[in-house]
Amino acid sequence: MMTTINYQQHLLPLSRQQLVDKLAEALTEDRFHHVLRVEQTAIKLAKQYGVDLEKASIAGLCHDYAKQRPDEDFLREIKEDGLDPDLLNWNNAIWHGIVGAEMVKHELDVWDEDILNAIRHHTTGAPVMSPLEQIIYMADYIEPGRSFAEVVKARELTAKSLTLGVAYQTEQTLAYLVERDLPVYPATILTYNAWVPQNKGEL
């Protein structure tokens, strides 16, 4: 059953339905339904872990806002906003979170830093993440549409502890990239070092 949050905190100048309508225009049908599932998963986790439900809804819906934008939009945003020039060496997998958060800020008028950080870090993680950031990081990974082998354990660990969920996802993500000889974004390594070793015995 879907939980619909009535936005009352003026965290953006839109109702939830107006935001959903914008996302329906910006994303393919599959991606749109993914963000709806992430929102619902984020709300469920926010209820469990005492996190603001409205922020969880907005961050969950907006986490992939920029996912299907053309590369030139990201490149322009990086240069115009004076973001880390190293971002120019990466691609959509990294940009849609880190650079996408700036697009959410400027285009949807969202200025809450916790929401923006949750969007920024939902793919790479970060050495320090607020409970909302952890929730979006995990909700994107474990939403009901996911069916990869590790997702069952990820869901179990997240239900037990956000910290364990974050550590497990980070461990699995790094292993996935290394096994396939894919480049690892530096923040992902920092996330691994901050979250995995001290929780290794419980994973």
C-alpha cells in the first residue's frame, strides 16, 4: 500500500503530486516507477529509524531526477557551478548523484542540505552520512524492483541496522567494480574504509 506524504514544510515549492508529475516528464516509465519504489522504501525506513518522512519522500523521489539528462547538461553544470574538475573525468553513473543534486537545487528549488546530500551520495556513499543519506543509499539498493543475488541479505541487514546495510552495500559495490576492472570513484573507497572494516564481523 502506497504512503502519500502531504508536504507541509516548504522544502520545495511543489506539492508531492506536482513533483511526481515533473518526474514523470523527466524520466522513462521504468525509471519513474523505480523512483516511486525508492520513495516508498525510504518512507518505510524513515518510519523505522525516526527520520523526517517528508525529507525521505522528497529525497527518494528526486535521487534520480537527472539520471536521463544528456552529458552536456552535466558538463555545463560542473563548469558553471565550479564543481570539482575531476568530475569531468567521470560519467553519468557518478554525475547523476553529485551533479544531479545541483540540478535539483536550481531547477526544483530544493535547498535543504540533508536532502541534497542524500541525492549527492546515493551512488558513491560518503565517509560520514546522516540517517537520511543512509536511508536513500539503501532504499535505492533494496527497493522491491531489485532482484540481484545480494539484495535479500541487504534487506535483512538494513532491517536490523542502517549501519550494517550501508557497510554491506559498500562492500558489494566495491567488489562488483573491482571484479569487472571498472574504475572506482575515490569517494567509494573512502566510504568503504569508513564503514566496512569495523562492521565486517556482522556482515
